[in-house]
Amino acid sequence: MADWAALSPTGATYVGIAGFDDKTDDLSPEGFDAQAELVRRAINDLDVTEPEHESEQVAKDAMIERLGLELATYDAGYTKSAVSVITSGLHGLRGVFDVMATEGEEAVANIAARLNAFPRAIEQYQRTLREEADAGRVSARAQLVAVAEQCDAWTDPGRDDFFPGLVRRLEASGALAADLERGAAAAAAATAGFGAFLRDELAPRGRDKEAAGPDRYELASQYFLGAKVDLNETYLWGFAELARLEGEMATVSAAIAGAGASVDEAVAVLDADPARRIPGKEAFRDWMQALADKAIAELNGTHFDIAPPVRKIECCLTPTSDGGIYYTGPSEDFSRPGRMWWAVPEGVSAFSTWREVTTVYHEGVPGHHLQVSQTLLQADKLNRWQRLLCWCSGHGEGWALYAERLMDELGYLEDPGDRLGMLDGQALRAARVIVDIGMHLELEIPRDNPFGFHPGARWTPELGWEFLRGHTRMAEEVLRFEWKRYLGWPGQAPSYKVGERIWMQAREETKQRKGADFDLKAFHRDALNLGSLGLDPLRKALARI
């Protein structure tokens, strides 16, 4: 862990390891190689280590699976070359400022140092991307242009104006204030320059197609799920699952807008209800905070036992407008709490609560906040890598989506509007199983698909957008970002719904195995106490409990 933190200072900040907040990662080819070599050494050490008890067996299984796929992704050439609207070396450099401490002279000095180091890291990253492009490994042109547009927004004084805006929120004087101003100007210039590099130099060399193709997609799917699945079966299951959810949505819509009402008519009724509408993003953040706190208070001691450090969560607005909603975990000592973030898209100024009740449960409790924070507290059962570094999207996002469904089971979504919001969110996740697999493998759309959607045609990004627009009720600005994310991050989008499917299967397997002794609260406790791990290792570990 100490070696890793030294190689990834921004990663250390994200997970709350102190001592590295004034440094940036080495994003040169040599820096990436050093991180890969550390993973390789860890795998070699694990190969000759024999577990002495069950918790060590779980740890070894988790590490071999996660680190092995991380190394396979690196060796396949994807780690260095991948640039998308949600993940790249640039996104890591910029995003770390969102979670850095801001109070006190030392904290402000760390931010100044990291701002001033920003241009060098960008130079290193550009050298890496050039070398990868020379070797024939480069991202899709459309993604490169889209990230260049993000750079424009982040550095435009009339838009996000991220770096100067960051400095304006800090308290400093004298030499430190001057250092901050100098760093902000340098980081903004480096970001604008990186956007120009992407647009003018790298994009002309970018791939025409955004489709990942079978080899990359199969590896990406296994990496994000921590499980091998039959992609063709999963693709067809996506159609069936979406049809099931839309059937439920029709029933709920009738309860909202009258017999025979369509989902869109029910949505219109909900959006017209002043009680479900909040103007202003700050007021909406406060509403999310109140709901998150209420869920923690009511679930603690009933369906979960929530330790005191976990009972605090902060709902935050990001200083950028990318459109993402995400969670960042607490620092190791909980001095920095877990946080739910929303990057409100440009142009969005009013919010519908019925759409977002389920989002609060997904990002908060019993979703990510409970899952991540509970893992942090298991120092007696989990090693530091498990508690701080291990993350599997299928496990984590699958749990959070399972948590949404669980809240419905527990009676927290009895309001028809709130339940429609949950079902609509679930439908989006099912739709992207179809779209993500279909677009990246360029599959044929089933001729008998339940929606009559372009039977027999081959998926393209354009058809993916048409399908998403027809099966979700998200604001266009938000959905546009989602769609770009799927195209640039193959295999990640299905991990939510497929992860939930595997969590549900694991629960049913445990129920069948334990019979009358099955206890839902105990199942959740035991499963979460295993920490984050791939879904195949999860099922094996649960079978031994």
C-alpha cells in the first residue's frame, strides 16, 4: 500500500491516505509501467502465499481476481491509451481537487502545490498518449473531441471556470495566495492546452468506430463484473428485463394518471405537481441531504446495524457541469465523510424529487455509503488493500441497484411517483445492458424483440441513442452524457443491472442453502463484511458461510 500511494498520490488522496496531497501521479509511460510492475509483483507474492484461515482465503481470491484483470487490461494496451468523457488521466487529475481538504494553511498549500504540478503531469500524459497512438492504440475520435469539449467548459470563465473558481473559495494571503493564483492559471492553461492537443493532434488519429469489438469487450465485461457471463444470453435477458419493468411502469402509471394512462402521461402529472418540484440546485441538494439522513436514522437498528461513523453523509454539488452522479467514500479515519456528488448539467435549474428518491438510496444508505463505509470499519477482517483499494463495479454498483429494489421491498417506495422513479431508473439500467452490449459488439437487433425496434438491424451509436430516448425519461442533457459514457467506457454500464442480477441470485442461493435459518439482515451483514470483490469470488465466499 505504501508503494502504491507513492506511485499514485492522487489515488492516495481519493482513499484518504495522508502525506501525498501535494503531489501528482507520474502519467508518463514510465509512470504507468511502474504501477503495472507493482501489480505484477503483488500477484507473484500471492501465488506463493497459502491462506491460514477463511478471511485470508477471501482476501487472496479477491486480490488474485482483481489484480489479475487489472494487469490483463494493462497488458492488452487499454490502460494507457483509454480516454473517455468519464475516465482518463486528466479526469483523475482534475477530480481529486473535489475531495481535497480546504481548511487550514497546510491544506491550502497542498492545493497550491498540486495546481502548480498540474502542467507537468499533463505534459507526461500527452507523451504517453502520443506513444500509444504511434503503436496503434488510440481512443475513438468522438470521445477525444467530447473530452476536448469538457476542457473547454472547465476553463471557460463564463462556464465552469474550475481552477480560478477553486481558488476563490479558499482563504489565503501573501505568498500563498500568489502561489494559488499562479497554480490556478497554470492548471487552467494546461487543461485548455490538453483540449487543443486532443482536438488538433490526437482526434485526427482516433478510431472511426466507437465499438470496442469482441476481444476488448469480453475482457472489459469480466473486469467490471468480476464474473464471466454469457454475453449473448445477457443481451437477450436485457430485452426481457426491460419489457418486465415497463409492464410494471404501466401499472404504476395508471395509479398516478388514471386507467389506461401511458408512462409519459404519468410523468407529466408528476412533473406538474409543485410538491414534487424543487427550484435551484442548492435547495435540491438540501432535499437530498434530508432524505439521506432520514434513511440512515430509520434503517439503523431495524434492517441494518449502522456504526456511528457511517451515520454521517454529505450531499454535495460539484463545481463542474458534466452531468454525472457519483459517490466518494470516507477517508480511512472518517475525518472526511462519505459524499454524494451531483455535477448538474448546464441549463438544468429545476428538479423533480420523484425521479431522485431512489438515487439517494443508491448513493447513500443502504447503497454505496453503507457498503463502502462498512468495509472501511472491518480492520479485523479485511486487509488494507481490501478496505481502501478494492473496487469491482459489478459488486458495488450491483449492490447499489439491489439496494434500490430492497427499499421497495421494505416499503419505502409506496408512493406511486417514487416507485415510478425507481422503475424508470431500473429500466435505464436494463436498456443499457441492451445498448452497451449491442453497440460494442455490433450485434443484430432481435427480429422478435418485444418493442418492435428496428428488427434485424445492426446496432450503431445512433440507434443506441434512439433506443435510450424511447425507453427512459431523463433530461436530454443528462442522457446525452450517459450515452457518451457508454460509448467510451465499454462494459461498465451493464455492470449495474447484471451486478444486481447476480446479487439477487446470490441471495436466492443462500436462502435455498440455509432454508428456515435464512435471515435477510444477517445475509446483508455477512455479504458486506466480505468487502468489495469480484462477483464470482463473492458467490464462492457466500457458499462457505
